[in-house]
Amino acid sequence: MVNQYTEQEEQILEQGFESIAQTGVRSFTVESLASRLGMSKKTIYKYFPTKEKLIRKIVIFMTGKIEHLFKKVRENGDNPVIQFVKVMEHISTFATKAPVQRLVQLKTTYPAVWKEIESFRLNRQQDFYEIFKSAQEQGLARSDVNMKHFSIVFINMVNNTFQPEFFLKNDLPIKDTVVGFANVVANGIFTEKGIQVMQTYKERKH
């Protein structure tokens, strides 16, 4: 991810995310953010003319960070099974940065912004395809599965199921649910050799 923000913009976006995570988008104001940052509202409006544009940029900034993590995991030369585990760990960690009630607020108050989050999720399909295909080529994933089709189904399951109201309605903790889902997928798609790689990695972490 090319850094497209000035240092001051990054500071505004970082603190804006923290503020929304704590109070929710309905209570979030440019005035409260300015106070939090110790800067004038005029400075914030110079970069982000409206509250909605600021919130949209905060979301783009955070999804950009996740995309950067995806890229780093893919480029570090790890075994593809470990890449899958690491990516899902990053996703579960990011997913818990904001309470689920705050995510519901964002989805209902700014549906267009939420659509951008969904679009970002769906665009990760190629990343997962490359991981699954690489694992298959190394004998770490099942040879009888069309990985292109599987990655499409996988990412749509993630997007359609992991909506904030799903976690609220079923009283499920986000991180544990995402990790549990990743384990089910891993045990279904990876071979015994691949599962052994995953188990060894997890044992070494602990």
C-alpha cells in the first residue's frame, strides 16, 4: 500500500477510528475529534469537508491497512497454509477493534460506506485463491477441489455471514467465531500434510 496520506491526515484518520470505535458513528463529531487531537475543526475540514466524507476516508484508511497486511503475508515466503492462518488471524484481530454494536450503527447510518467494506471483502477473493491454489500445488490442499470456485464460495460466505447483526442476534464473540470458522475451512480444504503444517505452526506460537 502506497502511503497516500500526510502525517496530519494519518493522525486524524487513526484517532477518528479510535473515536468511532469508542462512541459509535452517531455520537462521533468533528468537534469531539478536534478536541481529542488538540487541533482546530478548520484543520480537519481542510482535508475532510464533511463528517460523512471523513467517516468514509476512515474506513478506506483501515481497509487499506488490512490490504497491506495481506500483501506482507503473501510476500514473506511462508508456506501457503501458514499464510492462510496468518491472514485469518489478522482479520479476527481487526474485527475486534470496534464493538459489534458500533458496526451495526455504521451499517445502518452509512449504508453506502458499509457497501465499500463489503466490496473490499469480496475483492480479497483473488488473494485467497492464490493461497489455496499454491497450497494445492504443493500437496497441502485437496487435489479434487476447483480452487477458483472454492475461493469464490469462501469469500461470499465470509461476506454474507459475518455481518454485525449476525453476531448480535446469535450472541457470538467475533474473534472466536472467525477463528473457529477458519479452523473448519482449514480442516476441510487442506490435506493431512497441510493440517500438520498448521498444527505445528500453532504449537510453536504457544
